[in-house]
Amino acid sequence: MATHVITGAGSGIGAAVARRLHARGDDLVLHARDAARAKELAAGFPGAKTLVGDLADPGKLSWALSHQTLPDRVDSLLHIAGVVDLGPVGELTPKSWHRQLNVNLIAPAELTRLFLPQLRVAQGHVVFVNSGAGLSAHAEWAAYAASKHGLKALADALRQEEHGNGVRVTSVYPGRTASPMQAKVHQQEGKEYDPARWIDPESVATAILMALDLPRDAEVNDLTVRPGR
């Protein structure tokens, strides 16, 4: 029975991945930003454990986790949580830059550092759910794309560093996916949101589980998932 640490399990792709892993009987350790959210996640996934820490304040994650019980081994660490705030470079404030860089890049780096001992024991798998914005930046996406370009660099470096320890590293680049985040993006863009136009989170979850379940003789390094319509 594998143990998976998941951020972003409350909605969208993260919730879809958590449901699939929970349904097959794996052990889940679900990250939550606060105690109230942890209670909600525990109720939604009976038997799952929770960890509380604010991804927007990655400098305090080590302290927060040191006061909680961590798993002895981690078969996968799935970085799925993320935030987005659109705006032209001429209007983006340092607060917006810091929030997106903290949640989308620095917190995943810190959580990976903190869980590396357990990942090495299990010869586990780190999955970074990136974005198409991590491969190409467009107008008004500067801060978000910068955080996701940085996430690609983190994954690439980690893959080389931990290959000898048997730790696999995968970056997944979904296109626009029907989720609360996508609804927010459309609101910021001033566009009507039609979830039927975009990827179902379950489809991205299928791709992620494929990478996780691949036999040890192979490794998916980069996986791009685009809307099929």
C-alpha cells in the first residue's frame, strides 16, 4: 500500500487524483492551509491523514511540519496546489509576485526538501503539476508563468540530483482544465466560463496515475496534456 502526500486535494486536479488513489486503497496525507480546511479534507477522504501549513508562507513550513506526525516513507509527493493572479507587468505588485512565487514555486521546493529523506527510503516519485504557462508565457501572465518556469527548473534539477537515489521526477503540463482556478482565470480575463470547453480534471488525473504506476524500468520526465476539443 503506497503513501502519497498531496497538495491541492480540495478541488480540481488535486481532488481528482486524491479520489482515484483513495478509491484503490492507498494511504493519503493531504496538505491543508489551516485546521478548518484539514477537517474538511479528512471528512471527504475517510482514513486520510492531514498536514497543516501555509504554502503562501514557505519559510514557516519546516516549523509547522516539525510539530506534526510525518509518514516514515513517502511513495509519491504530488505538488498540485497553485494560485494565479493575472495582470500586465506594469500593474503587478510585489505582493502578487510574492504570492504566486511562494505558492507555486518556493513552497514546492521546501516541501520537497522536507520530504526527501522519506522519498529516498521509498525510492519514491515527485510529481509537479505545472502548466502550459510553464513552457510559454503570454501577455498578462508574467508572474504566474515565471513561477511555473521556475517550477520546471526545480523539477529538472531535482531529477538529475536524485536519479542515483532512485527518486523519479515528473512534470505535468496541463492545458486549461475545468476547475475553480480556471473559473477565476476567466473572471480575470473578463470572459464567459464554459467548463465543457476544457480538460476534465479526471483526464489529467489519469495521466498522472499513468506516470506514477509506470514500471521501474521507465520514467516519464515531461508530460503535456492539452484540450482535445
